[in-house]
Amino acid sequence: MNNEQLDRMKTGKGFIAALDQSGGSTPKALLQYGIPEDSYSNDEEMFDLVHAMRTRIITSPDFNENNILGAILFENTMDRSIEGVPTSEYLWKNKRIVPFLKVDKGLSDLADGVKLMKPIPGLPTLLTRAVKQGIFGTKMRSVIKEANPKGIRKIVEQQFEIAKIIMKAGLVPIIEPEVDIQSKDKQESEKILKEELFKQLALLKPEDKVMLKLSIPTLPNFYADLQKEEHVVRVVALSGGYSRNEANSLLAKNHGLIASFSRALAQDLQAQMNDDDFNRTIFTSIKGIYEASIT
């Protein structure tokens, strides 16, 4: 574990950029960016286009250490380069932005009100590659649709079971049990989730470090006690389908909770923009998310 990166993630000002759309979500991300599905004919072309988009974002002047603490990458992005430098190395050495890697393989079907993660075949090999690439941590997502105690317990147990494998490899896992913002019992789900998170955190060894990525809570500062827990490096928030303005407004009500936005970060960017317009647009996006993250 890189102690300089750990300190930055624990105490730094800014937010985490989620640039980790994978196979299933990439077409939607490209469409939002102004590139329709008929612009590419296979996965290789699709990933070339999305890497060009991510490269443009990462190399933008305001995508820097003053605003952004970390960036979450998809495996395909980790394996590529920016300006001739491996992506994760470019992020840290050129931008002083801490690199993370998405490791989950998507969601299982709904059961007990939740969507667990699918199995992650080849995880140890992927983690070894990530360490060699200078990756600091990982991210894995599951989803809570209903306030079902059994399902939420299963989600948290699964997350921590895999987190222990990740920590053993020398990486810091971001545990992401997302509560669907459309859930009719979102607040009750958050209550159950917090109880289960504390149960699992209490079982960790003193040296174990994790991060939590959670939906912005219904009740402001609801996760303040989790933010102080000894094993928790940082609690970050996903935008969850809110517009950027709405997500920023809700986030700003939560002291110490920082953003880890994906779609909300890139929502106004278009492939057809010239560099001045692109950089001006991303500056506005980054500025708003940063300000909401330092309240």
C-alpha cells in the first residue's frame, strides 16, 4: 500500500472521478457523449471510442490534483495508455490522482430485494496485475432495491468476503452497496445497511483499511459515524441517477462526504465539442462537484 496515496485519500480535499463504465454500460456512456451505437461495429471499436473519451477527460487541465483525489478505471482502461504512459501511472505521476480499479463482473438477478455481485473469476490474477500497474484500490458494486434485512445482510457479507481477498493482495477495497434512489423504502434500507456495515467492520483486523461508496443518504449526515470508524479511509457518495445539480445539492448537506460521480461528471460533455468548449464544460462540472465535496 502506498502511504502517500493512503494519506491523500484519507485527508485530501476533492472527489473521486468514476471512469469505470464497463461492457454493459459503455454504449449508454458513449450515447450520452454524443456517439450513437451505429458509430462502432464491435467491442474493440467501442472500447477505442470510450478510451478516447476518458483520455480527453483525464488530460483536461482542470482534471488535476487540486480538484480530484482519485479515479476509478475499468480493466480495459488500466491496460491502455495515455500519451504513451500506462493509464494508472499517468494518473499518479502526471496528475497526482490515486488510481482505483473496478473488479466486479456485474450483478446477479434480483433476490431477497437485492442484486448481489456475480462471481469474479480470476480475481487473484487481476489483483496481481493491478498491483504491478500501481493501482491503489478497487471498487465493486451491488444494489439494494428493497429494505429486506436478509438480502442486505447477504450483500454486505459478500462485499466484505471479497474485500478481505483484496486487502490481502495489498489493495484498499471500495465497498459499494448502492441503495436504489427510486426505492420506496430507501431510508429504511439505509438504516439496515448501516447496521450491517458496522457489524462487518467490527470483525476486521486493526490494520485493515476499506472505503465505502454509498448512495447519498435520505437523512443528511446519516453516515457521519461510519466516516469516523477506524477501518474506514473515506466514505464517498455515488450520484445514483440524480442529475449533477441535484446530486451536488444533496451531497453538500453531508459534512465530510465526498463525491464519486460517473454519469453526473460527464453529463454535459460531447464528442463534437472543440477543446475550448470541452475544457470549459468539464471545468464547470468539476468545480460544482468539488465544492459539494468539501462541505
